[in-house]
Amino acid sequence: MRPSVLVIFIAFLLFTPSQAHLKSTESSFISILISSQGLDFIKNLLITKAISSLTPLQLPQIKKSVKIPFLGRVDIAFSNITIYHIDVSSSNIAPGDTGVAIIASGTTCNLSMNWHYSYNTWLVPVEISDSGTAQVQVEGMEVGLTLGLENREGSMKLSTKDCGCYVEDISIKLDGGASWLYQGVVDAFEEQIGSAVESTIAKKLKEGIVKLDSFLQALPKEIPVDDIASLNVTFVNDPLLSNSSIGFDINGLFTRANATTLPKYYQNLKRPVSCTDPSKMLGISLDEAVLDSASALYFNAEFMQWIVDKVPDQSLLNTAGWRFIVPQLYKKYPNDDMNMNISLSTPPVIKISPNNVDAIVYADLIIDVLESQEVIPVACISLVIHASGSVKIAGNNLAGSVKLNDFTMSLKWSKIGNLRMFLIQPVIWTLIETVFLPYVNVHLGKGFPLPIIHGFTVQNAEIICSYSKITVCSNVAYEDPQNLNQLSFHSYRNTVML
């Protein structure tokens, strides 16, 4: 079996929440829950993929010698035995304490094969032989598979706990030659053909699981976001299996791309994933610490510093535009161009509450004058910006935007004397609204990747904000990749191929 037989199942299971006991000291900050609706989706998709992967399926050749009255020993062989069609009438997927059971019942399959017989008799001194084709109908077949899932060093280990295929009834119809004479003989082969079907399908399923386990072990433990950051998608718990859902926990924090150092400690306020709409297939819960880790990482990478040299009202970047606001600036540097050097003094503070995401940004704004190719800092204003945000889904990314609520400002230092802050405040408001926030929203609008396997797409998502947590409840769609080797994690920057 090619890995695609079960890759749909595991690709969907790769990210879901667990409340099981931790196997390591590492905490989890992203949890995902596959609901009963999601399990039904997996089951139906799995059956479709399994059928396409199992057909056509070649069975081993069958040979047998039988004694026929008046003829003696007759050597009969069936070759080129091929399963070319499978139809599943009903199926079920059932998570439990021991694993995930997948059962396809009421299954029928059709086989084609070639037959050949030969014998010698004292009546005729030469070998007599005949050959033809046959059609085989298998009915009432049941295929059962139980998978074990466990966390092993941050990757998900897949194993076969039970696998079986059981044939209830089989009928054979021969065509060609004198086949009607030997229908009774061929009926004696029903048991052997049925056993061959059972053993071959079970063997292919087990082989597929071994390949699929290798696929899981090869999945990267980080999703690149950009050149600075990656999202840690290491498993930290064994899966939690109930009778109606499956869950996993992953680390979920932002880390420096290709870094070996661990991020700082974040408190894990573990809460179960909860979606208000029971029809949703998937629930992804992100702790506030995920956003805090992104905030701290980009701050420490000195990414939160900007030099503003172009604004919609370019007169604001010339001392002439400030002559009535800060007269001493224009007097000392008449008609000189200016820059605004904005840098955050601490990582943004993000708070998630019901139906809202708030942020507090502490920043320093340095006013630079450009004179004779020299950059001259003349004043520094400390800002405390209060903003509120909204969250949305962009493709498979969690994205958002912020808007200004209010800000306060104070003079940190000045080389041009005291500044009347109430006169400067409208200018700063304009700079925040027209320069700072649009720049930030461009990046927030791209978002960062949710832990979804390439090939799956989030659809009809609902976003729920609660205390210290964002939950994305959604359905999913699947588009079969042309090449299974391209199954990977979605990435904002690119796709990480395996």
C-alpha cells in the first residue's frame, strides 16, 4: 500500500489537544480537537484513499492438484489474480483507550484472473490442457484495523495493534475453453482465493502503516514563519482518545529560526478546547503565551525598530512643518529634513479576553534632523500606545489587525528645550494612524501558520476569544497533492517539503 492509504487519517490527527499526563517537562500551548464530525470526515476520506490505493492489487498465484474420476490427477493454476474494484457499503471509526479502530463492513470486491489446467490420461497419450479467464465476486468482506499512537521524543509514533480482513462469501465464474466442465472443481478453490484476498489486503495495510510511521517520523518539528521565527510543533503529550474525539498537544511557541536555545518559560494555563458549534470538525486552541513568545522573539531580534522617512504628509518630515509646533526646532534647523526613529522599549503586552484582544505598546520616538549628511537626534518622546485587535483566518494562517484606542506621551529628553506636548500630540497621533499602524497591520495581515498539513484547507472558521485563549473552530477541505512526497506543513514564508 502506498502511504496515501492512511496519510489522510494521520495528517488530520497530527494536531489535536490532549489532557493526558505530560511525558516531559515541556508544556503545550496549542491544542487541537477533532470532533465526531471531523472523525466522520476522516473516515470517509480514508475509505476513498484506501480504495484508490488498493486497486489494482495483485494476489499471489494459486496452484493445486486434484484427482478427477476417470481423468486422474489434474493440475490447476490461477494466475494474474487482480483485485480491480472495491466497494464499501458502511464504515466506522472509533477512538478508544487502546487505540483508533477503523472498520469497513459489508465490503464487496471484484477480481479477475487467468486459469489453466493440464492432465495426462491413459486414454490419450498426450497432455491435455485448457485455459481461460475468470471473474470472482467477494461479498460480505470486513476489514478491521486498530492503530496505536504515542508520543516518542516529540514525534508521533504509529503502530499496528490489530489488523485483519475477513471474507464471508465468494463466487467464481469461469469463461473460455471447456470451463463449464470444471466449474465444480474450481469451486474447491474458493477457500484458497478467499484466504489470499484476506492475507494480501492485511499485509498491504501493515506495510502501509510502516511507511506511514516513517512519514510521521520525518515530519519537521518546526514550521518556518519567516527568516526570523519558526513555530515549534513538537508533540509534548500522548494523544487523548475518547469515544467521540481525538486530541494532541504540541509546544506551539515561537522560536528563533534554526536556534538551538530554548525559549523562556511561559505559564501554561491548560484549558480544554471548546467549540460552540457541534458541526465543526476541528478546534484549535492557542494560549496567550503563543502570542507572547512571538512578541518577545521579534523584540529580541531587534525587528521592532523603524526609521520613518516617508509619510503621507511629507511636510511633517521637515522642520518647516514644525515651526509653529516647536519653534525652537525650526529656528535651530531651518528647512532641514527629518526622520522619525521608532523603537519599542519592551515587547508588546498582549491580553486576550472574551471577544477582544488588547495590546499595550511601549515605544520611544526619537526625532532626527538630517543636516549636511549628518543625523542629529534632537528629542526623544516616550509613548504608551493602547490598541485593540481583531483576529481572522487568512488561508491556513491566523492573522489579524490592530486599531488605535489611545496613547499617552512624555518627553524623555530634549536638545532643543522643553516641548509643549499638547501641541505635538496631534502630530504623533497622525504618525501612529498613518504610518505605524498600517505598517504593523501589513505584517499582522499575513499572520502565522496554524499547524495544518499541506493539502488541507481551513473552511468556515469561527474564532472565539476567551480568557488568555483564542480558539479556532472550523471545517476542513482536502485537495489531494499530486505528489505525496510534497505533504508538509503549511508555512507563511514557504512550504517545507519532506
